[in-house]
Amino acid sequence: MTTVISIAAAALLAGCSGSPSAPEASPTSTQTPAPSASGGTASVKESCETFNELDHRLAQTDPKDNDTLVDLYSEFDAAGQAATDEQVKGLLISMSIVVLKYTDPAGPSQSDKDQASKFFLSASDACTAEGVTLTMEVL
């Protein structure tokens, strides 16, 4: 199981930058976001709202319910792939890795949690500019 998690984590992180860059100026809600190079289709606002919803569901999930955790992993990953903002994309994908690692008895490493926290902080500006306050109930 650990090997599968490691392979999945490496594949997911290949699409993200290694660490969050400084927050860029966020488009206002009256502007149409340009698609990212990775082909995302969800607006910044949609992605931020999705993060909050998924994180809330994760907080309500029994840590031993691997089926629900795997479903949440898939949803975080899909939302990350659809995100147009690179910092929000990084947040969603880093959380997908954290969620996947919760299925392992060892759980996510402190490094995994720190990475998600860094993306959370860097994505907050873009989300706030769109009228969404990011919340994190789990880490």
C-alpha cells in the first residue's frame, strides 16, 4: 500500500510546482480567468468553494473509512486538475495526497501536511479576491 501511495503522490506532484511561488495579482471577479497551461476549466471561485466543501467532508469522515477517503482523494485530485489558478491547483492536489496517505496506517508525513499548509496560505489571496474565505478543518 505504501508503494502505491508513493507512486500516486509522485505522479500527482509532477504536475505541481515543488513549492508555492509568491502570490500573483488575482483577477477580479469581473474578469474571465484565462485557462492555465494545464487546461483547467474551473474558475478560481469554484475551485475555492470546492476545496472548502471537500475539506468539510473530510473533517466529518471517520479516519478508518478508507472507501470514503479514497473517494475524497479522487474528488480533490479531479478538482485540482480542473483548477485554473496554479496556487489553488497546488492546494487541491497537495490535499489529495494528504487524504490518500490517511488510508495508510502511518498517515501523511509532516512534510505532506506542511506542503498543503503552504499552498493553503498562498491560495488564500486568490480565493479571498473572489469572495471566498478558505477554511481548513483537517491537517
